[in-house]
Amino acid sequence: MVILTLNCGSSSVKYQVFDWDQQEVLAVGVIERIGQKVSTIEHKAVGRDQHEDEVSCPDHNSAISLITKMILDQHHGVLKDISEIKAVGHRVVHGGEHFVKSVIIDDEVLKIFESFIHLAPLHMPPNILGIKAARKTLPDVPHCAVMDTAWHQTMPERSFMYAVPYEWYAKHNIRRYGFHGTSYLYTAKRASVLLGKDPRKTSLVIAHIGNGASMCAVKNGVSYDTSMGLTPLEGLVMGTRSGDIDPAMANFLMNELGMTIQEVDTTLNKKSGLIGLTEGRYSDRRDVRDAAAEGDKQCQLAIDMECQRLKKYIGGYIAEMGVQIDAVVMTAGVGEMAPHIRKGALSDMEHLGICLDQEKNQQATCRNGELVISTDDSPVKILVIPTDEELVMTEDTYALLNGTYDIHTNFTYSFQSPNFINKSRAERLEQDLKKRPHLKDLLITPPKA
């Protein structure tokens, strides 16, 4: 059984083809610059070189059609016939309060998603366009939605409410929703396995740090609080987003600079964060790091601010949960590959039981292995766990089709087994270890049952 997963953004579509019977990824890819004069595709089939090309993709319909053609391509494809795809899983950013778990998409579900557009106007329209395009291209197979917000529906009211007129929540659904939920589900479950603990008795602070970044307090295996709010703007310092600010800043900017509310919103979402602090030069942490090393004071300030915000949330979540946490987990591109960010966020935390091993941290740059970078005697472990949102989407889709799916507290994923092996990552890890044998000392494996 082959399952296709799609992650549709405003100008891109990421995809993965997964063979359920063999439990392995057949192909991954991304189409970018959809709607522009020239679009691009990157496609990687297992055992073959990556294929890159310039293509024409004026809309999401053409993008989905191109994906199916690439999957069937004589030279780069992995399937003989499109009928081999038995289901499609879609990433959907917002499920509001309506969805607490993944669902099979029908016309009614699609209407509900459309009613959430005002809650995520940048993300929901392309998600919906992708679903409609995929249902048109693959009309005879089930389509399933996996929502970023569903994981956070366990938050207590005191965590998700804002101190604003209650009517705003009651009539307009204004509350904290949180995002990156699929990543948190995967890393929280994997952390429990690696620690040899029941997920219902595991408490963590997880940092999902990519261009967009957020944190999650996980108490006894469920989301207790998270840094992103009504929208993905709140919380950490990000690549182009400001994170936490004084809300009165919008009114100040409109009065002092004559900005419109739309201009303020665009600036806070697309021209702030690292790119704002470096005056439009850098949003990639690697560029910021390199410039800071050469003496650029603004880039060093950007690093310091990002790390301070991370540290503040870690300490706040530990205090808020009121329990001894088991681990701090770092994930996503920056969390997995940026030792300088981890160092800035996690150093000098010994008083909270978090003891970073500086040498291990510096060596821990690997996307294929689960690593521990705390000292051997650290009361709180520091784990680097590569996330796998696509696997969660795939497993939810398969279980929905088979009638075995349930909310994550009542459902067991394959990656919750101590014997779980991600075949493609295991193969790449072998290559990593040949080049960097010291990584073996950082690997953490589940305790034997």
C-alpha cells in the first residue's frame, strides 16, 4: 500500500511517497515558486541521484499533476501506475477547536476548513487549494487531514485563553491555538521511548526551531502550553517573525510612521526577527552565525536575543508545569543542526538540572540520528531528535483508512516501539558514522525492555 503525503504552502508543495508494506520512503520532493514565471522541482527517489529542474506551475492544480507525473516518470519515478497510491495525507495548519485529531476529508470537512481561513489567512488558503487539487487529480482514493493545532487541544483553559474581553473568545474564537503539533507529537513520543518511560508519565520542554519556531511544554505526555498563539507570529524570535512584542506597538507605528495595519502586520511577519535585526541581510542562522564570527555586532545581537527568548521560555515552562521535567528536546532544522543556538539557550541552566555537555553539543550536527548532548550526570537530559512530521501524517492516514485511528493518547504509533527503525535514516546514519565516527558516542538508543 502506497501513501502520498502533501504539505501545501502558498508557493510550494512538499511531498513524500511511502510504501506502507515495506515501511520505507520511496521518494521525497518539493515544488517551489508556484505561480511565478519559472517554478522549480527537486525530486529524490531512493537509490538515485536527486533530480532538479525548472518547470511551469501556474497553480496548485498543475503542481499536483506534476508530482504525479514525476512519481510515474520512466527515469525518476517510483511507481508504475497512479492506482498504486491508495490514500493521500494532507498537512492542514488550522483545525480550530473543532478537530482534536486527524480526519478523513469530505465536502463537509472542507467547508469547516474554509470557515477557519480568517484564523490563518496566510496558511489555510494554500492548504485548501492543495486538497482540492489533489482530490481532483486523485478522485478515487481517500484524502485525510492532519492538523498542526490538534496536538494542542489538551491545553488547559488558563494556557490557551488571552486576558482580553471574554466575548472575543466566545464569539470570534480568539485564543491560543499553537502550531507545529505534528512535530511535537513525533518528538514527544520518541523522547518517551528513548528515556524508557510511559509517555503518560513523561514531561518535556520541546523546541521546534526552523525559520518559523515555537516551543511546547509537554506535561504527562500532552501539550500543556505553547509559544505560538492565535497565529504563528507570537513567541520566539524567528527568521522573519518578531515573536513576542508589546501589542501597543501597532498603534504606535500607525501614529508615528503613518503605517497601515496591513503594513504593520507584513513587517512583523516578513521583515522582523533575524532579518529585521540584521537590516534585511540575513534570515538564515548560518549566515547570521558567520557574520557574527567576523565581528558583526547586529548579527551577534540577533543570536543573543534568539537564545535569550528560548532560555526564558524553557525556564517559564518548567516553572509553569510544576514538575521535574525529564528532558529538553531540540528539533527541526536549527534545533538539530545549530550548536551555537543550543549553547546560547541551554548554557548556565544547571540550577534547573539542565547540564549541557559543550563538546557533545558542538559535535551534534546530524539529521539522521537521535543524540544526547547533556552531561552524563545531568538530572534533565538534553536530546536532539530529528522530527518526522511526514511519518505521523502517513500513520494517521493509514489508521484512518483501517478504522484503527484514535486521539494520540489512545493510539500507539510504530515509532513508539523500542525496536522501531527508520530505514532511510538508518542507511544515511551509517554513511554519517563512516565520515564522523565520534557521532556514535552521542547516539541514544531505547533501553532494552
